[in-house]
Amino acid sequence: MKTCGIVAEYNPFHNGHIYQIQETKKQKDIDVFIAVMSGNFVQRGEPALLSKRRRAQIAVENGIDIVIELPYIYATQSANQFAQGAISLLKLASVDYISFGSECGNLENLKEIADTPINPDHLHVSLAKGMSFPKAYSLLTSDMLPNDILAVSYLKEIKDTNIEPILIQRTSNYLDDSFSENASALAIRSALKDKKDVSSATPAQLDIDAEYAYFEMYYPYLRTLLLTTPKARLQEMFLVSEGLETHLINNAKEYDNALDFLNGCTNYRYTTSRIRRTCLHIMTQTTKKEVERLPKLETIRVLAFNDTGKKWLHNQRDKIQIASTFSSIPSPWRALEYRSTLLYASIFSKDIRNDILQEELKGAQYIKK
């Protein structure tokens, strides 16, 4: 069975994701699509619009055969660490291909950058200082866009493996917030927030009156933590360094809403995404020591699968460690996942909150076609 991995957040799953699957099939004869998907929080440090269980279900209903969870600590880091976690899971799954979206659409240019020793997380800084590579499109136009930075990170991680890259030209700009049938996930989230019908852009049935998670909903809790936690304790938190705790505290004192807080914290040194990710780890009380002590990632947690995925899982049962239940996830990883789910669920009404917490403890969902 030829397998293809896709690293995704599906926040939410939309027409562009269907297009990626279809175009990948046109390029290669794929038997199984395996998605490595962020959990309840995503790389920009934001809560996912829908819970991971719901997003995994929608993905399997629309072309993915198996959804594997990218652990919280990888899902909420910058491109380099995000890619390391995702590709390590695809290596465990022994996929033949990885398919990813790209703004530039030029695989050779991206490979050229990936062959350099530069850390993908620092591409923006390096380009701003004038560092260039002869064929890199970004040097002739502007800074690299998010999916190309991730593409470089994936290409670095699959070096010296048998995983073959498949590049799919994006049909929308990741940062474009204009709504259309080809709208980006950002545009769909923005439209939904404004109570607009988004059904033309996504197969997910997103009721405009349903409860969804947004970063600003967590700000009262975050602000309280920043204003009441001793600095020494904040300094122990993951991603807090070089006096960042003082910067966060000062802005929490100044601003009583999330947008002003984020704008106040963002500067030449810290991106908005870095600020959100750091604040997220403060809210989940994730310490540097806890992250340092995490064992090697050797277990795959499956969130959802269909009949094709079931067959693949059966064939892999003696080759890789698959967590069929929540309790079978190694304890240090499990503790982080449950804390992050507690935080994620905290802003929802009681019934939805209880459902999210109960779903976290369940095994993988079987989605019948």
C-alpha cells in the first residue's frame, strides 16, 4: 500500500484541502492518506475553531484515511520544531510520500534553501539582512510565506529518508482574509466570527450560532495568571526567556483586552505567534523542565480512521506502537495532552466542555463511509 502523509491543522478543513488530496492523487498512485494533525491548539498559539475529534472526523469524511495527532508540544512551536514532530510521526508510519502546499510552487527552489544550514525559523530575519540563494524566489520578490517556510522545514526533515515530497501549488494565500469558495482557513474563521455563512468554502457544517474557540476568550485567565504569578515561576515556563515575562506582565497591566495586549507585546523581537505560543504554555503551566524530560516520541495516537485506515493499522500492528486508548499514551505526553484539553474546554458551556473532556479519554473514531 502506497502511503502519503499530509501535515495539517484543518482549522477548519476546507475546499483547498480537498484540492490538495485530489491533486496529490493525480501525481501519484496513493492507497492511503495519513494526516498528522494538530490537536486542540495550533501552531500560531491559537485554539482550534473545532475540537480535534470533530476536525479529525471531518477530515476522514473528506478523503483522509487516518488522522494521527501531532502532540501538543510540537503543534504549538515554530516551524522547525513543528516539522520535526510531524515528520518523526510520518517516519514511524513509514510513509512513501509527503504532500504539502506551497505559495511559490517551485520545489527545486525550496530544496535549494533546505540544503543550506539555515534554520527555517530564521528565514525572515536572514532574508531581511540580505542573505540570499541564487534560485530562491523569495529573494527576488519578498519574504517567504508561511507554507513555504514549513515546506523548507519538511524538506530538511526528510533528507536521507525514502520519503518523496509532492508539492501542491496553493490556490489561496494563507494570510488572505477575503472570503470566497477558495477561502483560506483564516478567511473562513474570520467570516464565521462575523456570523457569515461559510458553507461554500468548507464541507464542515459550521453553524454560525455554534460555540467556537478564539484566543481572546482565554485572555481573562491569562491576564490573571500574568498579574498574580511570581516572576520566578513565570521564568520556569516553556518559551519564556530573556526577560519576556516582564514584557508580558507590563502589557497585561496596561491592556484589558486580548487584541491590544497582543499588539502591545509584538515587536521586532517577538512575533505575535511567538507571544501567543508563550502565553499558551503559561496557561497550561508547561515548564522547560517538563519538556526537557519528555521521552522520545515513539507512539502514534490515532484520532480517526476509515476502512482503508483500518486495514493499514492492522498491517502495522507489529511494526509500530499505536496508542489505541488514551491510557496507552506514555504518561509524560499524556499529562500534557490532558492539561491542554482542560484549558481548551474551559471556555465552552458545561455540556460541550464535558463532551470535549470525555472525548479526550476515548479511543480512535471509526468513520464508516
